[in-house]
Amino acid sequence: MALDPDELYEVDSDVPDLAGAVLLHHFDGFVDAGSAGGLVAEQLLAEFTHRVVARFDVDRLIDYRARRPPMIYVTDHWAEYRAPELVVNLLHDHDGTPFLLLTGPEPDREWELFTAAVRQLVQRWGVRLTVGFHGIPMGVPHTRPLGLTAHATRPELVGGYQPLSDRLKVPGSIAGLLELRLGEHGHDAMGFAAHVPHYLAQASYAAAGLILLEAVADATGLALPADSMRESARTTDAEIDRQVEESEEVADVVRALERQYDTFADAEAEKDSLLAETVEHMPTAEELGSAFEQFLADQQRPES
């Protein structure tokens, strides 16, 4: 039985003309090493006034027993239930340009129906470009320039980035499927993955959020705030350096990664590569796929 995508969401009755706007998206629940994508979404919502213009039916999309929403218990009664929200917010950048931000938990079910519903909104509002962003764990040191992987429905959208030479098989995500389905229907869509040192994957790593924010701003032309995240990145890096200095074991790991990084950088000095803005060693398809699987396994382990 065919299901109707427009039954999956509600749209505000007072949405202005958004023809030519950009739709950004970030979903909780998949790989986001260093909370890089989450930091960008939080920064945008904190910096700009916003209002919800579309809301998805999370009761149909979320497996509550897999990701139990928090409830607040006070003395002798239940006082609050914090229901998850999967929403599209309307924001305006520093130049007053409107743009959209889709955030919330990654759907557990009805992926095809959800992507069809988002595509309906893209067509309804005349969205010109859809952009996703997140972080992935990599065997790189924090003391070297961070790398960035870009992908899109058309090669022209990522012409300034070095493409992968490998064919990868990695766990699927709603962000990846959304980009794929939008491209199949002739819509421009792209995504960015910041390369986060694997030993910082579980932390909030502002430097990774910063490289994503700058990439999104460059790709979309939006005037997005970077100063506060840049300052956070400097503060975080200083704290990481302090902790590395206090642990010889950690320092040894970082130095080993630096030697590996520099060796490949020197070897690839005459070529384009992916470990940094200029040169970078890229793991094999098997190594990257294994890193994804291990990161997801770590995320699913209960806290001790």
C-alpha cells in the first residue's frame, strides 16, 4: 500500500516566499565525531532568531525504546516529558538572507517516506541547495590542519575538493539517502564530513565544527557566524595540548600520528590529497568502513 509523504509532517500556515533558499540538515544518532555537526547546528540556532515552519511526526519515525526520551521525576510525581523533535526552522543570516535548518533525531523507520517528505518540502519552498554536515573519526593528529570530505549530486558542486579514489561500503544514514534521492530527482544536494582525530571523537571538538561552518558558508554564500566558534576552537586546542603534555602515553600517540601524517604529506607534496586542505593520506576503503563500524559500536555501548 502506497503511503502519502505529506501525512508525515505539518507545515506552518505562514511561511514566506523561500524560492532560492538553502536547506541545511543535521541528524542526531549517526556518526558525528567530535560532535562537529551538532556544534554547527547549535551555533546557528543560538546565533539567529528562528521559528519552526515544519514539524515531522516523530511517533511514526522514532523507536523510543532504542533511544528513550528523558523524563523528569520530582519527589513523588512525574513532572516533565521531553519529547524529541524533528523540525525545520526558518532562520536569517547576518545579511538577512533566509535559510532553513532541519534538525532532530535520525529517523529509525520509514526512511523512504521521510526522504520523499523532505523532497516535497524542497519542491514546495523552491529550495535551491540542500547541505548536510557531520564529523568522522580519522587517524590524524590535532596538531595538523583538519581535512574535509565533500560529496554532492553533481561534481560541479564540489569542484574545489579532492574526490575519493576508492569505492567505499559504509553503514547507511538518512543524510546519505536524502542526498541520493534528491539527486535522483534533479535537486542539488551536498554534504561535508570533517576529519576528527579518533582520540577526540567522543569529545566536543570545536575545530571540526569550525571547518564545517566555513565550508557550509562557502558553499551556500550565507553569512554565518564563525568568530565564537573560532575562539572556542582556540580554547579547546589549548586544553588538548595541556592534557597531551601531561600524559606521555597520549603524547606518544600524537607524535606517531604526526610522523605518519608528515611522511605522507611529504610523499604527496606534488599531488592533491585528502588529509588536509593541501595534502592528506586517505585510509583504504576497508579502513574507513571499519572506522565507521567501530565508532557506531562505541556509540551504542551503555555508559558504565
